Amino acid sequence: MDEKEKKARPCCLSIAGSDCGGNAGLQADLRTFHCHGLHGCTVVAALTAQNPFGVSAIHAVPPDFVAAQLDAVLGVYDIRAAKTGMLPDAAVVETVADRLSRRKDIAKVVDPVMVATSGAELSSNSAVAALAKSLLPIATLITPNIPEAETLCGAKAGDGSRKDAAYAKDLSKRLYEVFGCAVLVKGGHGDSKEAVDVLCDKNGCEEFSLPWVENPVSTHGTGCSLAAAIAAELALGRDVREAVWNAKRYVRSAIANAFPVGPGCGTLGFAQPGGGSGHPLL
């Protein structure tokens, strides 16, 4: 091994949809990897025509081309962690699960993206079923929000009106028992005065809480950025709990540093790993 190989940086892989507006999806993931000082590789699972106000069109990438992309990057780059986002159909999900299942050395963060913030459906029902059958059982961590966690549970854990941390904990425990991977149920759909996420894994359950950012310029892409930041932290050698905490602080800082990029349109700002402000490489 020569000196250049010894100094090679670890890489992160994003397998997700492309957001032409640059706020979410692959573009948000690459920004997050970059802010963590990591090289980012991408596998495009879908193309979307979208902006912060809505998704107007979706084009699913054929599964054989998804497979070709996976084969191209997994055989060359020093990928330590992979993050999945929007996977539009069952065939793509199964292709991704097949390739990732062969790599026990890669940490796998699955963000089970189902519906965009604007309300547009991003995954078919068959994709959700394939996700539960093939991809979640091989994940290191999954990061559903409360509605996604309810869908994955198959039925509401309560009467549908509870959105507090206790409810998130109930959902995370149920999912952990079913899939056997760590589960982080995100509190962005909760009713508390703070953003409370609940992690459940083999070591039990833990809450991660930070105050909301008041009147943010933008929150578009926060779910993608959180999952990508966790993957980046895992690639850097953190354990799951430390990775979650650092990623949560990173995203809060990115929201606090959001800036406008058009009329009524903003984007998440740059942040440093663990939540420092400013671009880390400037």
C-alpha cells in the first residue's frame, strides 16, 4: 500500500432520488458528506422535478441501471457507510437490498422515504412492502418519522392522535422488535416544544432532544440531511448513539444557518460536524 492509499479518506454512499432544486435527496446528502469532510458517491434511484413547494414529476430509474451504478462504486471506493432515501418501486428496493446485503462491512442507514413534505407520494405500496421484507432487516439503523413508523408497524400504535415522545418510543420499540435493527423515530411531526427523536436498539431506548429553531428560513431536506449525517458519523467510526446525537446537532445548526435562494425559497445552510456553524472547509 503506497502513501496515497494510506491517506485515503473514507467515503459515504447515497442511494436516493435527485432533487433538481438541490434541497433534498442526493444533493442534500452530498452537501452533508462534504461538510463532514468525506467523499460522497451517489446511486440515482429516481429523478424528480421539484422545489420546496412541491413535486411535479417523478421518473424511476430502471433497476438494472441502479445495479450498474452500485457495482461501479462498491467495487472501487472505500465506502464505510451507505444511506438510502427515496426508492420508488419494489424492483429498485430489491436491487439495492441484494447489493448491500453482500457488504457486511458497510454501515447501512435506511431513511424510509414515502411522502414528500409537500404531500407527494414518493414510493409505491409495493416499494414499502419490499422495504420491510428485504432492506430493513439488513439495516444498521432506520430513521422513519412518526407517519412512516406507523405505516411500517402496519397499524397505529394508538388512536392516531398521539404524537409525543412516549408514542415515538412505542413505535421505535415495535419496529426494533420486528426488524432487529436500531430505530430512530424522528420527532418532526410531534407536538412538543422541542424536537424529540427516540432511538431504540439492543441497549434500550433513549431520547435526543433539542429546541426548535424559531422561524427557520428553510427546513426542506432535513430528514435526508439527518440520515446522511448519521451515515457520515458512522463512516468516521462513531457508535450509533454518538452518531445520532452529532447528526441531530448538525441538522439543527444547518436549519439555524439556512438562507434564502429565491422568492419565498430557502435552503439549509452549511454546518460543521456536531453542530458548529460555518462551512468546515473554508
